Amino acid sequence: MARQLAILGSTGSIGAQALEVVDAHKDLFEIYALTANNNAELLIEQAHKYMPDTVVIANEKNYPEVKEALEDLPIKVWAGADAIAQVVTAKPIDMVLTAMVGYSGLRPTIEAIKANKAIALANKETLVVAGELITNLAKERQTPIIPVDSEHSAIFQCLNGEWRNPIEKILLTASGGPFFRRTKEELAVATKEEALRHPNWNMGAKVTVDSASLMNKGFEMIEAKWLFDVKPEQIEIVVHPQSIIHSMVQFEDGAIMAQLGIPDMKLPISYAFSYPKRLKSPSGRLDFFTCQSLTFERPDMGKFRNLAFAFEAIRKGGNMPCILNAANEIVVSAFLRGQTSFLRMSDIIEQTMEKAPFIANPVYEDYVRTDTEARRIAEELITINKFTN
């Protein structure tokens, strides 16, 4: 029987590419549920095409539009965050792709794990915010979490068949984003339009800005720590502008395993959906005869301070990564609205990490309160900044 999928964030970049994978393998996958945040128009279009059992629009203001558009079809239409957390528990679902952006992915991931649904994890913030809680819950329920981020999928693939061999080091590659060669003076006047021009990958606005600030790589470092049970000092960030090597694993004998390919998210999505099998893909192939140069550099954590904050947060532990994530979501949103500058984002994140109450051993309710409080502090700092500039 075809594997039943729930796609959380179906109208985003990852969600849309996941549906392309489904299109290429209709005999293997069927869509049971689709969810979106705001994009009612595209969600309606997807619902007509894939005829899922259920669709959920997170923004309840858009519920009437979706409900009316699908009222003649045998599709359940729900709305709100509670509905997303509920739909992932539906008995027919085999796998949940968590492709929602930011903190919003935490609760439905927890509910899906509790319901013993395999997780295809594209929402890195889930492990950033509550990595210990999520990994412990997955172990307790014996629920598989298969990474979808290209870097973590690469590491996962390199470790296939090597699980009993201790990892000496993970080499987590980064493209460097659009600003890697910029000076600090140039970063001070960087615009939203420039930040959104990623050289290699097609991603949503929030993730693209995170890539420009290297916060995305900091989040991926934290995610890798939990996914592969390593210490932060065992993870080295390697800037690789060509984005051909998606990440590497170094073992105790000095051998390094790497996964290579063209920058195409459909490969890790497909691998997560079909693991341990590999599916035939129509995507392009890497041609070594035209790929003449692969280069590697160290990131400048003095210039890209967000990366340093991520290492600081995971070393301190507790709710500090949750504080980091909440502050970052607020400042990126403000940057995209033109309410703060590129470098000022880091200042606000640092100050929020200093001001928000630290909890060494948080439970789920602590993460919820921490997220709310850190967002309030960051918003307040942005407001103060507006009046002082």
C-alpha cells in the first residue's frame, strides 16, 4: 500500500518540493493531510490536486475562504494550531513531514512522536528549542526521526552502516550565503533584497536571511548535536561556497565520509520518505568534469556573531537555545519589515540572551513560557532601537 503522508507546511519551499517527490512516485506515496500557515490560495489548489483527507490552515482568519472553496469535496477543513497538532495523530498517517518554519513546528512534532508517526524533520527549530525533550521522547516511543535538511541528511547517509563506529568529528558545510565576502562595514548597510539573494539554494525568506547571518548554520549545529549524539566541540563548520559536498563525518581512524550532489532538496526529501531504499530521481546529476573547484574556509565568528551565539547557547544548555531561537525569529521578521538593520539583529539577540530568565532543566511548559518572554524582550529592544536611531 502507498505510504500515507502528512505534509506540515505544504505551501512553503520544502513542502512544495515534497509534493513534487510525491508526483514522481504516485504508486508509493499518498497525501493524507496538508497544512499551511497563511497561503490559503495555494493550499486550496493543492487540496484539489491531491484530495487529502484533511487540510488545515493555521491562520483562522483564512478558514472561511478555504472551507468555502472545498465545501463540495470530501475533504475535512480545519483551522488553528490545535488542529495541526491534532491532525498528525490520525491513525492512517505513516509519516509526518515537519516543514513548518520556526517554533510553530515544536508542538505538532511532539504530538506526532507520541502517536508513533515516523518523522521527516525539516523544521530544525524543533531540535534547537527542545532537543533534549524531543530526542528523549523519540527514544521512549521508538519513533524514527529522519533528517531532511541537506546537511543532516548527508551526515545520516554517511553514517548508514557505520552506527557502531564512534564519530570523531562532524564537518558541517555551509555555503556562506550572500554576504560571506562582505566586510563588517558593508554588512552594516546590507539590505533585505541583498540578503534574500542566496547564491545556491531556493528557500523561504526567513531561512534565507538566517543563511545570510549564518544563524541557520548555528541552528544546524545544534540540530546535529541532538540528531547524532555528539558534543558541540565535535562539530566543525566548514564554509564550502559550491554547495557540492553537503556534509562529512570523520571517524576515529581518520577516514572521512562525504555525501555529494547538486544543490537539490528533493534528494534528501525523497531519501527521508523512502529510507532505507533510494528512489530513481529525474533531478540533475553532478558532473565532475564541469565541477573543477571545491574550496573550503573557516567562518569568521567575529563578523557573523549569530554563529558564535549558537555555540554559546548549546554549551550553556537549558532553555538558552529556546531564547536564541525566539529572539532570532523576532529580529528576522523585523529585518524583513525594515524595522532593524542586518547587524543590529545580532545585538538584539545577544541582549535577549542576557535578559531572559535562564532555566537549567526545562520541561515543555518552560519552553512555552520562555518563547513568549524572549519574544517580548526582543520586541521591546526593537522598539527602543526605533526611538534611539
